[in-house]
Amino acid sequence: MSMLQVKRQEIKYPISLLEYKKLEKKLKACMYQDEHAGSDGMYKVRSLYFDSPSEKDRMDVLRGCEKRHKIRLRIYSLDDPAAKLELKAKEGRFQRKSSLIVSREEAKELISGKYDCLREQGTEMAEHLYMELRQGMYRPRVLMEYDRAAFYLPSKDIRVTFDWNAAANRVNTDLFAEDICWIPLRPSSVGVLEVKFNGYLFSYIQNLLEGVNKLPAMNGKYIYACNI
């Protein structure tokens, strides 16, 4: 296992696929494209979200709690030899994401409710995640997959992502399963543009976003997935 911690601001823009396509050329002109992108400029993201029996994390979002978090396992390919165990904590407009790289075998243990592999790591972050999962009686709640296009600037750790074709399954929680019966979360013509940055956002990036014809605000993908 290895650990990564990131603290930054995140702004979401629910926009149409047409509006994104208009923006894409401008993003390519001033930002780097994510190295995971294929020839079509996108890649798959699959996440398995965990929650308590009372779905505390989901309810904290619906209640608008100032402090809340989400716990998930994430992969980018079914052949990945490892997965990311991520804790996303939100306090006001700031987000802090802590990630542990776990092996494929450890990920399967976590999915089955066996968390001792985290305690065996012996790090503060791994112990914190162990306590959260164990004391909260967390279990897998919903599996989700979507297409992502991503751009970045190393300065201020700026990332702009566009996610669409989001779909979920609340029955099959096998992160590495090949045959999943997916249920779409929203029309294929609608996606979410997300801007993530540390400190401040460069003015020319802000100017690009001013031209986006934003749709009415919506909740995060996890909330939508829980409603299927």
C-alpha cells in the first residue's frame, strides 16, 4: 500500500455534451490531456462506494451537512492489479482526498467486509480508514462506472474533468466483474464538468468557464446512484 493526500477546492458544472464539445478544443489548447486517455480522449472510471447500514454518508449530503465524507474503491481497468481506496472529506468549499493503493486481493477482502489488511499496513491513514469502516459497519452500497475526459496543469494542481455516460448497479458489488447490468443515471446528452484546484484558479481558466451554458444544479453521482 502507498498513500496520497490532496486538499483542494472543487466546482461542478452540470453541462450538456454539446457544450463540452465546444469547450474541449479550448481546453486542449491551454492544458495537458490526462495520460490515461485513449485515442478518443477518454477513459473508464469504475468506483464502488461504501456506506453504513443507515446510509449515513448519503444522508449527510441530503441534509447539507458542512462536514461529510465518502469512502470508495476505484479502478480504471478490469485488468488493474491494484485499486485505490479513497476517503473524500468535505468541509465547506474545501475537499480533502486521501488515497491508499491496495492490491487486487486486498480490494476483494475489503469488498467482503474484511478490513484487517488495512490495520496490517501500520500507517495512520490506513488505521483511520480501518476504524471508519469497522466502527461504522460500512459495506459496499453501489457500483458505478462512467467515461471521463481529463485535463490538467501542474501549477496549483488544476484539473478539469468531464464525466458522462454514468451508470450504476446496486446489486452486483464486484468491482472487477465483467458482465454488469448497468442502469443509466442521466441522459447520455448530459454530463458533469468538474474543476479542481489548490489556492486559486487562473483567470484564463475562469474565462473559459464563463462561456459554459450551465444546466440546473444536481447532486453528486453517488446520490443519483443510490436512487436507482
